[in-house]
Amino acid sequence: MAKEYDLVILGGGTGGYVAAIRAAQLGLKTAVVEKGKLGGTCLHAGCIPSKALLRSAEVYAQTKQGEAFGVLASDVRLDFVKVQARKQQIIDQLHKGIQMLMKKGKIDVYEGTGRILGPSIFSPMPGTVSVEMNDGSENEMLIPKNVIIATGSRPRTLPGLAIDGQYVLTSDEALQLESLPASIIIVGGGVIGIEWASMLHDFGVNVTVIEYADRILPTEDRDISKEMERLLKKRGIRIVTSAKVLPETLQIENGITIQADCGGKVETFFAEKMLVSVGRQANIEGIGLENTDIVVEKGFIQTNEFYQTKEKHIYAIGDVIGGLQLAHVASHEGIIAVEHIAGKNPLPLDYTMVSKCIYSRPEAASVGLTEEEAKAKGYDVKVGKFPFKAIGKALVYGEAEGFVKLIADAKTDDLLGVHMIGPHVTDMISEAGLARVLDATPWEIAHTIHPHPTLSEAIAEAALALDGKAIHI
């Protein structure tokens, strides 16, 4: 028997379940179709598990350096089985929390694969959803007034680099490692690649990063990329940029051997394993897009600013539409889509207001335009930078590398971008995000009293530095 809903959401990841909760708050009868587990990639194969591993790596590295703090600990060892167990415990706890939220919102959850059908006896428009249930029971037929596609993404690979799960891995397989390799080649120096490089090095793995672009973190401000590369190399991580991996040279025999074209010179690399980290591709196959007029370009679903597809009653959010493939972005896109469905006239999302974080050691975070982007848009920019080495709390923490960089319009004093690299900057960036939302000027940031001693003092000092007024340098 077909069931009617105001909204059916395909995908119960961060974007999908947040959209479902907001829809329930607005009184919409809502269902979520999820073929895996609620929480999706972020909870089970992305944000949370990788950050749990990063935290264990950080504690391990800090413990080995305890003597510098007057803490003497002998025979410091890593129990990777317990590291993985702690990661899973965190995932399980959060998963239970999401399940409770679905019950609280009276949101129906179908465990299976949803597929959008074309016009039928159920509806003159495409949008009826057939659910192939995981337990093999009879397919469920859902008739929604609106649909949100939130099916997420999966790791992309390079042609010729077959993922075997033993020697050649993506982040999905790497998260399930039962033991650590002695060495690893990471193909790709973007955010995910750098987080894994930092983590595995802290765990004692010999790490080589091969990046196609002329710098790691190519979408970040150039000063951040340069400082991150310097600090990772200082720790002993090998980084090779402007290098094109040659998949046809891959050999697997007691490890991985592969060659790369490094500026016209072919170099050979060897390690026990290889991690391919070259971005993510949208999960758009098998969900019935061919039964609709939805437009797909370059592998991503096209939408308007309210996430409507060409089929106005079908929306799409998160990684399937490309753009900033971040969990918090998917959540906000989902809220906007639901509020648009409910006639609440939401404001479109300004992606220059979105904070981005890198959870390596050191951390990096940013919001707004890079210096290069600002200049390309025609701004006459002024820049203020302040190093953590001049911040007392950073010295207390024993993490005094890095800096805060502010970019402003020299004519109007508008804040254009904020970029940080250093201790706990992923927690500090929200102040800069709020400043952007409120259209605060650097003067207002500088004259907001930041308590002492705190790491956030670096933000105020960088704001002062824009006009040559920094106090502690």
C-alpha cells in the first residue's frame, strides 16, 4: 500500500537528517530513505571517525613530547586496536542519538534504496519513490509532495588505480585498517590527504604526499599552503608537488611501487600502501534521475539558489550538487530547501560566509576570500598577519607555530577573508565567521576585548596589524 508524505528525503546523512528534523519542526509529514546507516558518510566514514583518529594521533604525539612540559612518561606505546575501538564507540553513540532524534520528530525511516519513478498512477509528475528494502521485504511505495535528494558522495579515484582495499586504499578502507603500515604514499594533497598525512605520521608511519598542483591545499590561501607545507616537512613528512602520478606504472609486490612525472622528471616511489585522496564524486546512480528532467552537469545535480532542480518539487542538497562538500554546508542547504518547501522565504546561502576547517597538526581554518581571490575580484586589499609565537597562550600550549591573517578592502575597510593556521584554529574560526555575517570591520574586531591569555588574542592583533597597530610585535 502506497504511503503519502509531504516530504521524502533520499539519504540520511548530515544534510538529509537535519533537513528531516527541520521539516518535522515545521509540521511536514516526513520520511527518510537510507540504504546504510543514519548519519551517512560524515558519521560513519568521514568527519567523525577521521577526527577521532586524529585526536588519538595528537595525544600520542603529545605524550611522547611530555618531557618538554616536565612530564616524564617512559615506554609510550600505541595500541591501534584500542584507537579503532574508541573511534567506533564515538560513532555508535552519535548514531543512537540520531535515531532518537528521528523518533522524537516522528520521522519515518526506511532502511533501503530509494528510486524516483516517472509519472504513474500514483502521480502525474515524477517523484513517487520506490524503496527496495534492505531486509528483502516487499518494496515500499512512497508518494511525496516534495523530494529532497541528499545521497552524498564517495571517494573518487584515478583511472588505472584500482582500489583493492589491501594495498591501494581510499579513506573508506583506511578508516578500517586493523594495523598501521610502516609507510604510505598519499596521492593528493588536498584537505583529506593532508589530514591523513598528519595523522599517520603522528602514528609513526613514514608518509609521502604526491600532489598534482604546484602546492598542497591549492584551494586555500597561498600563505596557509606555504606554512602548512613548511611545518609538515619540518615534522618529517615528504611532500612532492607539481607531480603527475602515472597509474600505468603501478606495481604491487610486497608493497606499492609507482612512478610520477615531477616537472618532466620521472621519479619512482615505494611504500607498503597507497591512499588515493583526489576528491569525491556524487552518488547519483540508481536513484531514478533518468525518470525526471533533472539536469546533471559534470557529475553533479544542478539546482537554483533554493536547491530546486528542474523538477520544481524535487530538491537536491549536499555533495550531490558539488560546491563546498562539507557536512555543515549540507545541513544548511537542507534547512534552506525545507524552509523553501514550507513557504518560509529563506535567504539563499552566501558561500563566502562558510567557514572551512582542516584538522591536521597544525590545524588550519578560513572564511571568505583568499588574498588572490580578492585581488582577482578587483579589490585593493590590505593584509594584517600576526604570529602565534607572540601569543602567551600558544607558548603555554607548546604550539607556537602559525599565524592569523586578515584581508580587508583598503577603500571601505570591509572584512574580505580570514585565514588561520595554528593551535585550535578550527574552534576560533567561528568568531571570524560571525564577523563576516555581521559585516564587522577589522576595527570592530580589534576593539572587541579578547581575554588574556587566550589564543583568540591573535585575531585582535591581526586586525590591528592591518593598520600597522599590532601591540605585541
